[in-house]
Amino acid sequence: MSEVNRRPGPGRQQSQAPELDAIDATLAETVERQVYRSIRQAMMSGRVAPGTSLTSRSLAQVLRVSAQPVRDALKRLEADGVLEGRPQSGFLLRHVSQQEYRHIIEIRQRLEGLAARVALGSMDTDTLGKLERINERMSRLETAKEALAENYRFHFTIYRMADRPALLTLIENLWVRMGPALHHHPYKISSEETMERHNQIIHALKKRDANAVEIAIAEDLGAAANLVVPRLPQ
């Protein structure tokens, strides 16, 4: 969701490390796994724009780790189909075409609708209150970067309640591919509509209406796609 309305060019942006979640050496999780997760979450929450060049050196400086775990994480993301390796120049975050975006949205609507449906079984008042607070914060945000982060938090607060690790992994993999394209979402001209669609999702969750929540999720994703797709390369 971004104020940028022009169609992206095919060129590459400057190599600039995005904001990344910090690495905690006290955790049982390995540094390599934390680095991989941190970069993926930055992509899912729209902190990295399509066409950005990523280097192990710049990311290692941000994360305050050695270059090797970063290099390994970037290689894994290349294998995932998210990055393109460039000889002697790091990795390029690939652009998503209009057709690819549409195809992935169709899959996301079904997977995320399923996750929301399953989440109804464990949805509680605390989580519903959290969703309402996230949506209320989104209505006050001024920058697209902040709104993207809250939008990511809103959706995954729901999906994690499903307690289906395999399903969550599939959804995350699709968000990694598509999150960067949300930079082309004209958030400033559609924020009220986004809040209203999120309110419809919350309302369906409160009613514990499985069909309604699936429809609300699909409509939210579809409406965002209608705004993003025209701004993507054909």
C-alpha cells in the first residue's frame, strides 16, 4: 500500500538494506533461521520494494551478524523463487507480473479464507479486541510503510489462531512473493475502504459465521488486487 502510482520500470533500485527484525542470540532458534525469517517478514510486510537489490554485506550490517548466515538466507529465498541472483551484484527482488499476481490472489483467497474459517474455533474476545485496535490504528496512520505493517499484523493475527502450521506456511510463502508488490497500493486514496473491509471481517468473526468470514477475506484480497494489478508490469 503505497502512494507510488506510477508503473514500475524494469530497472533495479539502489542496494539499500530494509528495516529488519533484530536477531536475538539468546534464543534457541539458530541465527541462520532467524535471519531467514527476518528477511521474509520484511518482504511479507512490504518493507522491501520490488526491484530492490539486496546484498549480504548490507543486510549483515543491519542485523549485526556475519555475512554467511545472510548469504545462506538469500540463497534460500532465491530457491523459493523470490529473489534472482546476479553475478557480483547480490540479489534482486523480482517484480510480480499482473497475471502472476492475479493467479496467486486466487490461491490466497481460498487458503486465507480457509484459515479464517478454521480460526473461528479458537477465536476469543481478546483476539477480537486486538483486531479492532489494529484496524483503528490503521485509520490514523500517515505512511504506507506503517499501514503495510499493520495490515500484515491484522491478517496473520487471524491466521495464526487457526493453529494449522502447514496452512500458515503456505500462506506465508505466498505473502513473501506478493508482499513487495503492495508498494504499489494507493493506500492514501483507499484507506477508508480498507478499514471498512476489515470491519466486515471482524463482524463475521464475532458472529462466528464461517461463510461470511471467507467471503469477507476474499473481498478484501480481491479489492486490494484490483488497485495493485494495474500498477504492475504486464
